[in-house]
Amino acid sequence: MSEELGKFAEKIGVYIAPGGQASIGTQIIQGQKQLRPTKRIPRGSVHFVGRERELTLLHGDLQRGDYVALAGMGGVGKTELATQYGRRYENEYGGIVWLNARETNLSGEVLKFFSLDLGLEIPTKDQQEKLLTLKQQVAWCWSQYPDSDLPILIIFDDVADLAHLREAIPDEPRFRVLITTRIRNLDPNFIQTISLDVLSPQKEPGKALELLQDLLGKEDIRVKREAENAELICELLEYLPLGIELVGSYSNRQLS
């Protein structure tokens, strides 16, 4: 529905429900597109190991309604953990929105999602013809997300600036917000932090070798046969999941 026709319909007291239409003279005015809940989550790795404690903590914090951050250095698996969480608990949410937060304009990403992905026409002015601010447009978008008996999960992946995040998140209690970030020392009054570390023997005993074994395949005997060398490889990679995945995938290709 164009903004002009929509305003005309409002002016004469015609309400058009989402997905509906109204006839005014020879004009047929379409309502806003009827939105359906989204559940768009990256596919994720089939070689995910460990992090059970973090998954449990994450779910508990989100169910309480907290904003939650998965924080850690690059390569520790923040995005993968968020993906695995979304996959595991998908049925406990009425909708899941995944947004790429690498761009500094997070509010723009929200508008792009509602406009391009959901086909929503976002107003630029209010009923008094006053221009809407970007924050007001973002709030309007979130207010249009379909209702559900279950909470709605929003995931902002790779947040670099909390100030921009504050402008982009909804303040309605039906939403749950999860972010991944490299930022440390986050404000505990704003967001709960779950810190992710590497798969070291001290913190995740045996998980680095388990990941390497999964990547090479269950039938591959090199990890068991050369356990010391396999452990040394993981140590040289500083037990970073991303590094282990790259080496494991490369070794697999060399054999095939």
C-alpha cells in the first residue's frame, strides 16, 4: 500500500487489516503484506563439539528475558554457538531473526530485513506529516513482527558497537536478544555476558581432539595412532576451533 493511499484511507476512517484490501470508489487499496514469523538460521557445522555448559547458561539467561552476549576472541566459535543454540531450541521460539551486525548501521540492517526479506513498506512520516527518526522507524518495524504465544529470538552476529545496538533492539518484552561480539567488559546492567574461550585441555578436556577426529572422520585412525602429534597440532593452533576446523578440512581433502 503506498503511503499516500494509506493516509487517505486513514483520513476517511477505513481500516485495512494486513493482507486485506478496501474498495474506495474505483480505487482498490491493498493493506500491508501479511507477515509470517521467520526462522532463518545458518546451517551450522555438523562437527560441533563441547559448549554444553554455555548452551545451558545461554538458554537460561534468554528465558529470563535478559539480553545476552557471547563474547570472545575471533575464531573461538561465537557464531557457531549462536547457530547451534538457534537450531537446538528452534521450537521454543515463535520466530527467529538473524541479522548480520558487521555493518555499523545496525538500524539500517533492521529496516533492510523488514523491507527486503519481509516485503514491508516502512513509513517515513507519522500521521501529522512529521518525519520519523531512524529509531522510530526501527521501533515501528519491530511492532509489526507477527505475534506469537512464544517469545521471538533476535540474533545480532558480530556486534562491534553497543551504542548502535541500543538503537536497533526492540523494547517489547516478547523479544529475546542474543549477540555475538569480540567486545569485552560489557555493561552488566545492559547485557549478560557468556565468555567463550578456546577448547583447551583445562577448560574443555578432550574436545579439541574430538573435533579434529570428527573432521577427519570416525574411520580415520591417525588421531588415536598419533595422539601426541594430534595434541601438538591443537596446541600449535592454540586450541582455536576455527583453526582446528581448517586443518582438519585440509587434511581430509588431501586424503580424498
